[in-house]
Amino acid sequence: MAARRCQNTAARAGDPCPPASIGAADLYLSVMLPTRVRKVICYVVHDGELLIFRHRDHPDAGVQVPAGTVAIGEAPAPAAVREAEEETGKRGFALIRELGVYDHKFRETFRGVERHEMHERHVFLLAPPPDLPERWSHFAEPESGGFWFEFFWVPLVPELRLAGDQHALSRA
């Protein structure tokens, strides 16, 4: 059976018509609603200090904590440990507990790509490995072009502000 061909002028000649089941509501939802993405945020704390980093080559990105996307089929807790290890280049982080979950509207244009997402953020408290230095740099995410992250410790105080509202549960 041949595919239906669109008769409207918006379609190119010979293009199949979209399925009849796609209505205005489906189109609205696919265009207007952000993609939902599960994320983890890692508060690595030692002696009242929080591990943070700056993007060496992107200072406008602000001060952040290790964080990232939960892979399909991955649970948030192991994702938190994995992200801390990947972003710091260090091994041996220990999960202490989940501090909470919250939604964060995320909209950004980076390297020419606009992203409009709803982040389901799982925030975790982690203990660092015993041999972490006071400061270090790490080249992270080489598969996507890479970033130099410069890590250091700061006092964990109520007035601490992190980029992208990552501080939302820092007092939990």
C-alpha cells in the first residue's frame, strides 16, 4: 500500500503526510513544552567546605558543583558518584544521602544550540576521597569538545550562590 501524499502547499511534492493522529494539541506540546531531563547535583563536603569549580575558558558560566545527566536506565544515586568522578577526574567519592529533588526550568544557548528543558534535579551529599588536593584542574567531557574545570574548596555558608540555581538545597 502506498503512503498517502500531502496535497497542501506546505509539504514538498511527494512527502508523506503526517499521521492523522497528530493534532493541534500534540503539535503544541511538542513545540511549547520543554524536554524533561533527570539531573544530579553533587555537594561534596569536607570539614564544612564545599567543593566547587569554575570553567577556566568560560568564566561567564559561574561557580558550580559537579553535576550532570542521569543516563537512560541509570538510577540517580550511582549517577551522582559517576558525575563527581567524571567531572573531577578523581575516584573514591562516597554517597552519604540524597538531600532532595526539585524541578528547575533550564533555557540556554551554548555553542549555537538552544536548549529548553525541565530539569528534575536530584541533589546528593557526597564525601570526598581522602587524597583530594586543595586545588586542581581537570579536562572534562573531551567527547563533546571538553572543558577545563578548576576545582577548589569554599566555606559552606547560607549566602553561597552557585550558577544555575545549584545552591537551592545547599542548606538541607
